[in-house]
Amino acid sequence: MITAGKISTFLMFVLMIVSIEIMMSRAKRGHLPYVRRIAGIEAMEEAVGRATELGTPVFYVPGRTEINTAGAAQTMAGLEILSYVSELTAKYGTELRTAIAAPNVQPVAEEIVRQSYIKQGKAEAIKPEFVQFLSNEQFAFAAACLDIMHRERVGAAIMVGEFQAETMMLVEGAAQANAITICGTSRTFQIPFFVAAADYVLIGEEMFAGGAYLSKDPVKLGSIAAQDIGKFVGTAFIIIGAILFTMGNKTLLNFIKM
Amino acid sequence: MRREVPLAIAFVTGAMILFEYFLQPLWKDSKIWAQMLQNWGTVVSGFAMGLAAMNLITVNLRRMDPKRNVEWYNPLILLLGMAAMAGSGVFLGTRSAPWQFLFKNIFQPLGSAMFALMIFFIASAAQRAFRARNLEAVVLLVSGIIVMLGRAPIGELIGLWLPAWADWLVKVPSLAGNRAVMMGAALGMVATAFRALVGIDRAYLGGE
């Protein structure tokens, strides 16, 4: 019935979905989960405020991945945070520069920014420069981002999404422009670059929690609590699996391979 | 209806792809349908490329005003380059001599040059990151020195223990940290995808 080799993955997926449903309905009934403080998210208002005081734009990149690929979840997390950041720029009257590398993210990002400005009653302030498609070629995109950051002396640079080798150029370029930098990705190869060069970093799951954390929506917060259940189950699998395998028992290993 | 129809399309498409991935033996034709939906995604992305190109042209035409921008010639060069590349590709084909010339003699060298510049960005970031300001920075500094020396030929000359320490740092604490991040991120992706599938997260509709 289930595709061979995907049985354990399917069971884990179902367990995760059931946990999300349970935790979301608990949250709807008022049992709000505790979500720890995420420094990178809380610094966003400070970053936009700094750019406002300096009279410089806020630079935003929602990753470089298309919305219909394996990295789509990261792009969506980046777009959720863009919604919050653009509301702040609309509220404070700060210029926004959103750099887009994936063509099918362009109309979505434009609509997100438009909705944020309408929500703040600033629809007339929207400019085409707020959301710019630069290039879907990696280093052409990086070069264009560097140009914007240095030419416009951005006061804050926020980059949340999936990034590849251009990571270091973007974050160090922003730091050289004296911008406050907040970055986030779940690509493990790029996290060290962000940690080394950025002021604040959203590591892995933190970027996915960002949208829920900012919206304070109980249903979304409930789904974050379900992630913790998944982590407990995963950790239990690792510990029990390590003990069993050390004792020569391959039951858990065989289950995972099912 | 403006919200409901896209939400329904997103749900049906997502559910179909999931069904095909996990439960294909239940309905053999699901693979054909899933493939078709993915092809439609590619077609929609093609249209999006047109919208993105329009945005690029609009923004750069605005920047070409000499009264507003002293460097008005930069967007002009960009638009000319874009027209030359797109024009030769569309009308003459990507195997034609003009397109190949532009690609091999301008596009590729510029990309390589940008990639090569990365070393300076890494050096500049490392100089800031490796300042021993607090305990975490000291740990980073010491680990970085051990791994860098251990992975370079000079490491073995200093002592055979150095490559061994470097290997341990990479294979034990670093790998454990990486796996923890990957596990958290994977769960976050499932939760985000589920919220999008059932219409709780609507970022892809342009916010809510």
C-alpha cells in the first residue's frame, strides 16, 4: 500500500501531522505553548528603527530559491518575515529594498509588500524599487545586491531564506556598508558564514518559527510546539538506536530502512 | 473566492504530490498526475520570468534619469546587455555564435571573477569573527586554528596529533551540531509546509 522504502518516513510524517493538529487545537482552546525569546526576530524592529534614524533603506532578501522547489519552505519563512519587516518600514516611512533572485517569488513578494503598506494606510508610498528582481544567476545576483547595499548605504540588512555560496558576499557586504545584519537559513553549510559575519542569526528551526513568533497567532504557535514533540521522538530514536546498535540489535535500523 | 480558489488549488496540488510520494501503489496513475502538476509549475514559472523581467526593466528605466542618478549609465549598460543576451538567445538560438560569444567571453568570466572575489569577503569576515571577545569567540578561534592547521600540509609537520584533533572536531562536535540543526530544520519545514497546505500560512498568496 505504501511505497516500498518510505514506510517509516510515512509513519513519522503522519505522527508529525497528528501532533501538529493536536497542538494547534490545544492552542485554539487557550493552551498557548511557551516559545522562548528569539534574539534575531526581536532585533528586527531595532534594525528597522536604526535604518529609519539614519534615513537609509532596509535591505531584505527572502533567499534565492524558487517557491516550487525543495527549498520552498525556507522561502516561505523568508516571505512571512518580509511581511512583518515591510509593515515596519511602512509604519516608520522607511525605504525598503527587497532583492529577488527567483522569478516566481517576485509577484508574491510584491503582493506581500503591497498588502503591508495598505494595512498601514500607506498605499501611495509604494515604489517599484521596494521589490526588485535582480537576477536568477547566483553571482550576478550577489553583485547586484552588493551594489544596492553600498550605493544606497543601507542601514539594516535582513536575509532569511535558502542561500548558497553567495552567503558570505551578501552578509559581509552588508557589514562593510555598516548595516546591522540579521540573517537566517537552515542550510547547514551556510550557517557558519552567517554566524561569523552577521549581528544576529536565525539558525535552522528558528527561521521557521519566525512567522508564528511575530504573528502571535495561537494556531501557528501550536504548530511550533508540535515541532518539539518531533524533536523528542527524533532524539529518543537516536539514543535508543545507538544503544541497540551497540548491542548488535538492528531492529530500529531495519525499521528506518522500511 | 479570490482567496478560496488559490487555497483549494494549493491544497489539491500539495495533497496530490504527497499522495504520489508515499502512496503510489494505491493509484498507479498518480505519478502521471503529479508529474503533470509539476510541469504546470514550470509553465507558471516561465510566466513569472516575464513579470520579473518587466520589473527589472521598470526599475532600471527609472534609474536612468540623469537628474536623479549621477550613475545613470549603469542601468543603461544593464538593459543593453539584457537586450543583447535575450535577443540573440531568442532570435538566433543559444547555440548561435553571438550568444555563445556573449556567454563565454562576458557572462562566464564575470561570474568567475565574482566567485574569486569571495576570498576577500571570507578574510574580512574571519578577521572580525576570530577576535577573542568572549568565551564563545575563544572556542571558535581555537577550533578554527586547529581545523585550518590540521587540514593544511603544515599541520602534519607541527605534529601528527594536529590532523587527528582537526578530524575529531569536524567529525564529532561539528557533525553533532549539524545533525541537530538539520533535525530541527526538517521538522520546521514539515510544520511550515503543513500550515501552507491547509491554508493557515498564506504567505504565498501575498500575505493576509
